[in-house]
Amino acid sequence: AFSLLCHVLLLDKKDAEAERALLTAASINSELASIYRNQARLLLKQSKPEEALKKAQSGYDYSEDSPEGWLVLASCLNANQRVKEALDLTEKVVLSNPNYAEAYATRAIIRLHSNDIFGAITDAGMAVSLKPHLTQVWQLLGSLHYENKNLSGAIKAIEKVHELGCRFMQLTYNNQSLLATGCYEKIDSGVTNFGKEVIKEMNRVGIVIDMSHSAEQSTLDAIDISEKPIAITHANPSFWHSAKRNKSNDLLKALTDSGGMLGLSLYAHHLKDGTNCTLESFCEMTAKTVDIMGSKNIGIGSDLCLDQPDSIVEWMRNGTWTKAKNYGEGSKNKPGFPKQPKWFLDSRGFQNLESGLKKVGFNEDEVNGILGNNWYNFYKGIN
């Protein structure tokens, strides 16, 4: 129990308290593998890599079948510049425990230290998908974002992400990023210098700039900087409903003039009357938006997140950046995913959209465009 407490305290950066807990644990039973592992962790934090490696090896000898022991040993090998051995060991853990988030996180850190930026990003992404609240991953992502030596590596990673099939990428998610300002910020300082370089690289490789979660000036900047049309893949006009993420008429006009696309959102927080929004109201809004943008610059960007627990949206809103609860466009009384309108519970709701759009006056070609063809034609012109 004291050894486990030591591990928790180390994660919480309470090193002195962790050392006291470890001494207590060792006085009870000094032969536990977990004690050696935590001694190794503590020595690493104290910048004593050689001593840490000896302790990790002792823990490994006591419990050779422990994935946790392998990962501690790998971290110590990495600290002693034995990178290949460290990577081989983490590979062993990943192959034998493919759903073990800590294995990907440890390998990501080792890859980062060996300047394999894309490998580090890939492994960090795997770790987050398996365990969103893993502290180790967020510390790593902080390193990837904030160490100046890695900014050029992040630029290089855009090409690799494109090779893996990514074709749309946002510059922000609600809050300020290294690239631009999110729509939740009070002060919109626009696209940053780093953001300008990212936009250029996205243009070069063929990834669409998506400003759905970005603030107005940042979005206008992106339209101006990008040599190719950008997209707002999931948002609605603010004239219909003034949600934080919905967009002004001026911005929609600028988007249209640049050849960009708007994907109309079906997420309840973006809808007039929320869950109780009617199909007729949504389709009438679509018609009024066409008056501003034309029928060929509008599509559907449903923003559906089906069959996911509320913990997912909580993580998306909070991550590790705040100790306070951030409810996004929800509230304390309604913190989770809002319920969908009955006419669009899932993708079968496109049938309702088809009939609703025709009812408010759209012809067959216009309906087909809004429900899919416009997106197809937009992306055809990006590469």
C-alpha cells in the first residue's frame, strides 16, 4: 500500500512525500518488486540514471512477467542513452499488451527523446485513446507543444499525418492554442506566427484548414492566409442561434468569397431550441443561409458522437488544463451530451433532412448538393 502511495505521489509531483512513503514500504518488506520500481522512478526524478537502472533491473529480476516493471526498466535504459534496448522493451510490452496505455506513453517519451517526433505523436494518440486522463501523456504532449526545439518537428509531422489519411484538421479546440484563438476566449488575437506556418504546410500537403472551434478574427485570418479554401465543418449561423461556436453573417460571407464550405451542425447546443429544435426550423435556417452563401458552399457537418459516455465530452472540455469544471456549451445542471432532436438521432436522419429541405423549396440538385455532393466537389479542388 505504501509503495502504491509512493507511485501516486510521484505522479502528483510530491517527491518528498513519495520518498517518505517508499521508506515506510521498504521497512515493511524490502524485497517487493514494486519497491524497486518506485525507487527507480524516484532516482530518475532526482537525475540519478545509473542508480535508477540498477534498481529497475532488481525489480525486473524479481518480477520478469510484469509489464509495469518492463516499462520502468525501459525508462531507465533510455535515461542511460540505451535507446534501442529501451524501444525493444516497450515494443515487447505493446505486442503482449496492446491495450495498455502506459506502454504507448512510455514509448512515446522515448521516441521524443530520440527526435522521432511523429512516432511520439502517434504513440501519444494511442495512449490518449485508451486512457484519456493519463497524466504521463499530457506531460508528453506539453513537451511536444512547448519545447521550441520540437516546433519544426511538429511542422514535419503534418506531412506524416497526411500520409496516414488525415484530410481535415482544426487549428483550435475552443481555447487558445499555439496556432490560433478558440471561440471560448474573450480576446481573439488571431492566427499566430506558428499558425501561419502550419497553414502553409497544410496547404502544401493537402489538408483542409477547419475553423469550426475557432474565434472570428482567427477564422478571418485563416481565410486570408490560406492559399486554398478553408472549411467550417460543423457550426451554424449565429443569426439563427447565438451559440459560442456559431458564426456571424460577415464571416460566412468572407468564407463564401474565398470558396470555403460550411457544414451545418446537428449538435443540440448549436440548434435553436436545442433538443426541441424542429426539422422545419432547421431547414428554414438552411434556406436563409443559402441566401448569404449560395447553395454550393453549404453541406452537413452533423457533429454526432454516438454511443459515447458523458466522460468523453467532459474530457474534451477539460483535458488537464483546468482544475475547475468547464461545461463548455452545457451547464452544471446539464453537463453531458445533449439529446439529439428526434428527427436526427443518427445517420438515418438524412432521409428527414431530404424531405424537409424539399418542403422549404430546394430542388433535387440543391438537396443532393447540401447532403453530400457539395463536400465532394469542395474536396476535389483541394489537391
